[in-house]
Amino acid sequence: MLKKILVANRGEIACRVFASAKKMGIATVAVYSDADRDALHVQMADEAVHIGPAASSESYLVIDKIIQACVDTGADAVHPGYGFLSENSQFRDALDVAGITFIGPGKKAIESMGDKITSKLIAEKAGVSCIPGYTDVVRDADHAVEIASGIGYPVMLKASAGGGGKGMRVAWDDADCRDGFERATNEARSSFGDTRIFIEKYIQEPRHIEIQIMADSHGNVIYLGERECSIQRRHQKVIEEAPSPFLDEATRRKMGEQSCALARAVDYQSAGTVEFIADAEMNFYFLEMNTRLQVEHPVTELVTGQDLVELMIRVAAGEKLPLNQEEVTLTGWAMESRVYAEDPFRNFMPSTGRLIRYVEPQGEGVRVDSGVYEGGEVSMFYDPMIAKLITYGDDRGQAVERMVDALDNYYIRGVNHNISFLNALMVHPRFIEGRLTTNFIADEFPDGFNADLVVQDDPAVALVVVASAHQLYEERASLLSGQLTGHEHVAASDWVVQVADQQNLVSVELSESGYLVSLHSAGSTADYQVHTDWSLGQPLFQAQINGKHVSVQVERSANGYRLFYRGAEINARVLSPRAANLNAHMLYKPPADMSKFLLSPMPGLLVKLSVAEGQEVKEGEELAVVEAMKMENSLRATQDGVIAKVAATEGSSLMVDEIILEFE
């Protein structure tokens, strides 16, 4: 067995590998950049080696530094995690030369499957179903249009060395194709140093389903079921689950057998994932093979009972797989949500900063794979993932229910995050029914995410929680000592809870085991019995309301209360009936008009300014390109106009809402 493993990665995946290594009694080594000096993975490892500046190109991607860290610590093996050097055949070569074991597949598999063009040709030869397309390199934008016209729109342009949604664009016409070719090429150059682009038919109403395979050096190859990864945004997976609510057993077997055939064709060893796209008739087509551990591997672990990282380590040490295909079973259902530091209310722009409060959910069937802690920082230099939240249940319904509850209890402050959006997806009727496609988010949220779009199963819950919390504050105020005689604060029992422009009359009475909250509306009254031991200042208001358990995130501010529940963000004020009447007549001060300015929607690098002062622009014309997290974001004019002033320069780093240019 291996004696000491260095993980050539950071964040949650490094922590995940360390957990399995420690369970096996194997010593661990972390590597870290300047930005990760105090990171959780550094604290978790037995040893840690500094490898350079924050930029990954000067630290995590420098092969010589990783090799030297192995030499200095005596590490006899390297686990690459995912991303960074995980699918770099030169890294594999360097480790081989140094006599260090690579916990992953061989060079042949990495090189052949890492190139989308080559992998498709090998897949076709191995009898794997493939998408129609052009598998040679596209020369330029004109060539791309010619090919796309021959295949028939819509088409997908893909970076041959791509992954993680980078270097991918869908084109519906010639104009889309030209622009998509430029964007995909730029992203491919930035992310992979390889500008080769190929084109294939874009499957409409597609479902993204992938097969987890595991192979050893003794010729044994098995598949461990499938994962459905259809909930995606900009080709990045958001929610994954196992098994798929779509597949039948016959299709699962065919996909699994084809995946194993492909693995054998490239002498595969270790964990790998073969990704397919399936249409509404359950026809499936090969997309690519990832020659590494996937982000979403935990859902497979939960339904199969297998530790995939441990299996990778044992295979790398030369052991045989401990089970055959007949022994692979799928039990229950698992769901994974990717928790990102991003603002769903601002078109999912990345967010950075310090986690001033961080509390992970707990409970039966709940697992959190994270690489952060309260007080730690989310850096601008790396992927914005905070954690992976995974739930397990006897069936899909229970897994979803546990996920919703866990998201309600996930408390993060200091950076913006996507928990409200994740919960909105989980409670969406179409998601609950399992009617998924990769277009789900675009179809259901065509104008972006807005919490007002979230349909609450019982809108009264928020009103009841606000009224109960406010009553506690009022009662505490009535008990303060030193109050002026004759002017003591008396806790009232009648309130008006105002959400947006809607006012709701409530009455609150103390009962033997909590509060009785009455909502008065349209001449009728609904009563809610609230049982809670919540105390002032706690972030989570947990209670039984008419026998139903709820967990609502509650924050008090000068203007009232801010609640997060089931994907909705609710701002409420609690007023006396008299104050509510006066409030209705108060003047409203409109926000400043910023329509004349182009603002940076995210922190990032201004890689391109497409216009100059005095230039006339038309609606839809590109104004600037901002790069963040290796993704290019093209900012375009929303109407015709003239550029009055350019306030930023190409190459400059921008803050959120920093002015780029001004219109006349």
C-alpha cells in the first residue's frame, strides 16, 4: 500500500482525498499558494508545502513545484483531484520519471480521452453511440459557418481540450456561429492553452447522463450506475443525482457496457466518467470521457456504498477491484447541490470575501464536502465553489425533501451565495416531477433568477415567523430595567407585517408552549400554533408550526427583518396598526438613475474594450468583455446610443458596479 499521498489540488477535493487517505492509515501532504496559506486543506494534512503565488499558473499548475514537493516530503504518490493537472499527460510523465505513483489512469487514456476529437474517433471504433458532427479541427470562423450549415443548426462549438463548460457555445445561425467561434477560441486559449475547436449537432431537449466506471491494472472494468446532471447553467452542472429518474434498466445496462468498452479501448485504470447526452426517446450519444474523479462523485458513493477515492488508491497500489459487476447494487437515492460564492440576483456574478458566519447543515442523510470554514476567505483566484451539499434518502422524494431542509439550514454570511437559487430549483414542480433537460434553468428562469418567482407551498409561514420573532424582541424590550415610570415599554399583541406593498394584520398571543399567531385577511382569520425554543440573535428560527417543522433564516435590521426560506428572500417590516397607516402615506425616494452607465457586473479583468468615445453603437453591439473565473462575459448595448466617456482601460481589474463607460 502507498505510504504518503500528496494531493496536487486545493479546497474541498483535497479535503475529500485526505479523509479517505487518513481512514486507510496513509500519511498526507498538502500544497498551497499564497492565497491558501490558511486554507482548510492545509490544516487537515499531516504536512504542507508552499508552492508559490496565488495565481494557479504560478503554483498549482507548475509541474516542477509539485514534483519537488513530493521529493522534499517523501511522498510516494500523488492524487490530482479534479481540474488543475488532473488530466495533464505531461504531469503523468514527470511523475513516472520521478518514480512517484499517479493515482489515476495511464498516459494513453489521458491523452486520447482528453482530446474531444480523438476520443470521439476512438469511441466510434469501440462501438459507442456518437453525435453527428465534424471531428476535424475547425480552421476559422468562415470554416465554422460552412461546417455548421452542412450539419444543420443548431450546433455546438467545443474546445477540443475543453472541460467545465469553458470553450463551449451553442449557435443557432451564422452570426451566432461566428461569435461563438471567437468566444470559444478565446476561452480555450485562456483555460487550456489549446485553441482547437470542433463542431457537432446540438441535441434539443437533452438530458445529461454520465456513467461512473472503475478499472484496475488486472483487466477488470465495472460501471457503478449513472448520474443525472441535467440541471446546468452555462454548461456548468448545478445539481446532480443518482440514479437518473429517466433511465430504465435496459438503457442503463447499454450505457454502462458501452462505457466499459471505451475504457478497455484505452487500457483504462482508476476512476473515470463517460458522459452521454440523451434525447426524449432515450437515444443516447457519447459526449466525452473525464479521466479523473468527478465533482459529483459523492452521489454515486451514497447509492453504491463504495468509497471511490479509496478504490482509486487501491488500484494505484496495484490491487484488484474488490467487487465485480454483478456485485454492484444501487440502493436509495442521492442528490448533490453545488454551493457557489455567486449572486443569483445579479446574474450569478462571482462573489469574494471572508466568511464571517458559516454553519453547515446536519441531520440524517446529510453530507457536506467543503474546503472552507468560518473566518476563511473565498478568493478571486480560484473556482467559486464553497461546498457540495449531498443528501440521501430511501427514494427521490425523500432525498429532495432532505435537500430542501438542509439548504434552509445552511447559513453563510460574508459572501453572496446561490442557496436561494438551489432551493428554488428543488421546490420547482417540474424538478420534483423529474422532467429535466439541460435547458431547464434557461426555460424556467429566462430573464434570470428573481426570488419573487419562487412559489411558496404556504406563504403564511414567513408572516408567522416574522410575527413570532418580533414578539420576542418586543417582550425583551418590556423587561429592560431602568425604564421611566409611566413610560414603560409594553409589548403589544396586534401588528401589521408588511412585505413589499402588501400589509397583513396579525395578532400574537402567548400560549403554554409557544405562540398563537392569527392572520386576519379578507374578513377571515387563520390560526397558527408556533412551538419554538428560538432565542434572540440565533440565525435559524426553527419551529413546529401547526405540526410542520420549519427552519427559516432570520436577520434583524434597522428596517425590519430579512428571511430566507424555500428559495425565497423575503424582506418584511413589522409596524403598529397606526404606524402602518402613516407609512402608507410616506414619500418614496427613487434610486439613482444609472441607466447612462455601463457597470461591471462582477469583479474581473477588462480583457477587451470594443468601443471608443464619440462612437455610435446599436442595440446588441458588443461594448466590452470582462473575464472572471476564466469565463468571458460579453457586455452588449441594450439600446442605440453614443459613447460619451470611457472610464476604464483594457487590462484593468474591475470591482462590482465599477463604471466602464458612460453614454450621452
